[in-house]
Amino acid sequence: MKIEGEQFTFRKVNLSETELMNAIYALRFQVYCHECGFIKEEDYPNGLESDKYDPQSVHFAAVGENGDIIGTMRMILPGEHKFPIEDHCPDIKIDHEALPPLKYAEISRLVISKRLRRRRNDGMYYEPEVEDKIGVSQDGKVFMRRCRPMAFGLYREMYLESKRSGITHWYSLMEKSLWILLRLHGFQFVPVGEEVDVYGPVRPYISKISQVETEVAQKFPQFYEWFTTEDAGVESLNQSDPF
């Protein structure tokens, strides 16, 4: 199946959209069970990876031209259950009763279909580029061309939802490869604990959204404009596509 140039729509998925939610759970099962071996097939007889946090989360998906879910992630909101990061890292204490302007959420379950992770060295989210490509905009200005927008298309949807919901901080249990990829694009996640094993080795981080906005706007204004634009529409995944 041809991937280069394939069109994707990044969107929020409501829990009431049962078919899409089941497709999200199926992709998570495929990646965590068959591709990574983090979970056992016999523990998920229906082929769907879901947990108690899903009803407490906002879900996002990258949908291909044929309706397939190609990538997904969720943002766990304050609610009935405390965040997973608090269970896995007992030293982290989050004040869920904090009044505005503080409002926390946890980023979780970022997975991308193996259809897009096809190179020998591709990890869960691709290996970051050693060098950025240089492009020229229509008005003649030089800008950096950032590659592989899949993870950032999902992050953009989460960011826009966070702004609508008043979320000020993101927590995350994150692999080092993803942390590096985010840092290269100006997303500063600060470590707040030691490495733990949760579907592989991860470390707990926190990020202040206002600081991310400042950093990205200063370093990558072209990317910032794309990232903060509502209804950016369909994206084309090419090796040299600019953000």
C-alpha cells in the first residue's frame, strides 16, 4: 500500500463514536501486543486494548483516506481515577483540587501504525532527523522543513483541545526517543522522576503549555503557525513535507 503522499485527517474522536473508538483500541492492541510484545494476546480476547482511563480521556486519531486509524493518542483528564503517572511514580503528588489557573492532564497511549514505521531504524515514533531540510516559502522567506508530521498532527489536536479546556500542564510517561523528538521541535518536557517500566522503559515528565508556546514561537515560527491553527484540515505525509 502506498504511504508517500497519503492524505490524513487529524481529529478528536468522541466516546460515542463506537466504531472509531474500537478501531483505536484495535490499533493499540496491534502495536502493544503483536509488534512490541508488551501485552499478552490471551489477556485481550476481543483484540482491543482498553482500560479504566479511556472513559476519562479525550481521544485523538489520524484517519487515512480509506477510513483506517493510522495513529492515535489520548489525554487523560482529572476525574474518578488519579493519573497513571501517580500509580507508577508514587513520589509524584498532583493536586487535583487545585483551582484555576492550574489544570493538569496526562498524555497517554501515543501509537502509530507500522505502515508508517517501515524503515529499518524506525522506532515507535520514527528516528529524528539528524538535520532539518531547508525550504523557501511562497513569499521567498527561508524556513526549516520539519519532517514526519504524524505525531505532531496528533499533538496539535491535543494542544487545541487543551486550550479549549483550560489545560495548563501536561504530564507524560515517555520513551527517550519521543522526548528527543519533541525537544528538537521546541517542546520542553522536564523530567520529574526516575525511569520506570510501563510498556517498556519510560520516564515521567511535565510540560507547561505556555512555555511550549513561547519556545516554539521563538524558534520555529512557521511550525508554530501551523501548530496553533484551528481546522488545518487534511495533511499529506511526505518525507519532506514542511510543518
